[in-house]
Amino acid sequence: MNINEWKHMFKLDPAKEISDEDLDKVCESRTDAIIVGGTDNVTLDGVLDLLSRIRRAHTVPVVLEISDEEALTPGFDYYFVPMVLNSKEKKYVMDIQQKAIKEYIDMMEYSEVYFEGYCILNPEAKAFQHTNCELPETDDVKAYAYMAENVFHLPIFYVEYSGTYGDPELVSEVKAELNKTKLFYGGGIETSEQAKEMKEHADAIIVGNSIYTNLKQALKTVDAVKGE
Ligand code: 1GP
């Protein structure tokens, strides 16, 4: 299936433990893809371990979301490269990405690389602090979305509330700005109702932390957005 048709993704953090049994459930959940990504303590060993455990028994597409070039490795189906549009430092908007291209683009030549315009909206999130973000108003976020589509021509605009459930009204307003660029929403989704609510506006939702806190409920978010 084409990435433009994806509706649901699970995001696994290579710095967190997950049993084989739980990992099997995540991979066989009918989610459209597994994203491997995190902010802290992402190591090459952790990334490779997850990739090989997923590949051993499953065919679900696997994406590496690159946060640290030290943990970059071939073997993934897709690579997502975040550009943090609301960072106060150019480094996190484009310099890290430019260095990664210079160094590693050959390695990724045969795979599919997608740049994501990220907007991080939870000031408590590690990613917000790590990338030195500024908290934007709704109109600012809409303008970033406009830029993602019309200035940078990015395939994905990612509204990131990592760790907390966001504002569906904001997501709806952002969606109205976008025509071609896909809107991804991630942050605090724990229940089927929340998954449905955000998926009404976003093209795809990403469920992360609740895999580790309440897997049973997290698994239900797949059917909630993709149907039984
Ligand atoms: C994190 O957007 C994802 O990058 C998912 O957020 O961990 O809060 O589900 P949660």
C-alpha cells in the first residue's frame, strides 16, 4: 500500500523494552506501518534489535524516523526525516538533515526517504525541549502547514503532541490548509474514541506511548480508524 493511503501507525521507541509477545501483537494489528523512533537513548543496537525482531516474523512495513544519525542503518522500508519547523534553531530545521544527506544519501538510495514538516505543540515533550521549540498559536501552525505544502513541498506535515492529547479543533483547522501534503497527528492517543476523533481531521494517526502503558486499548485504535 502506498504511504499516502496510510491511516494508522504505531511508533516504537528503541530505548524502551517490549516483549516478543507484545511486539507480535503490534505487528499483526493491521496497522499500516511501524515507525521506529524516539528522542532519548536511541542507539544503533536498539534500532537494529527492533528491526530484526520485527522482520523475523512479520511483513508490516517498517520506517526509521531519524533522530540521531549515529543510529542510521540500511534495511528499513522507509526513512522519515523530521524538520522541526517551530524550532528556534536552524540546526533542527535543516542543518542536521543537510549533514545526513551529505553523508548517507547513497546508503538510502534504494529506499524511500520522506521529509516531514514537524510542528511540536507540547512544551513538556522531550522532543520540544531537545529541539528548542517555540510554542506557536493556531494561526502560526496553519502558516507552518502552508509553508510545508507550498514553500517546501513536503509530503508530510506532522502535528506532534507527543505525550499529551492535543486539540482536535487545531488539527481540523490545519487540515483545511492542506491539499497535497498529508497531515499526520501524534500525541496522547490511548482510546478508540481519541483515535477516531483525530482521524476525522488527520490523514493518519500515530500511536506511541500507550503501546507501553495499555497495549490492549492501544491495539483497538487500529480498528477504530481502519474499520473492523
Ligand atoms: C510520538 O507522535 C508520537 O512521536 C506518538 O505520541 O507517544 O504520545 O502516543 P504518543
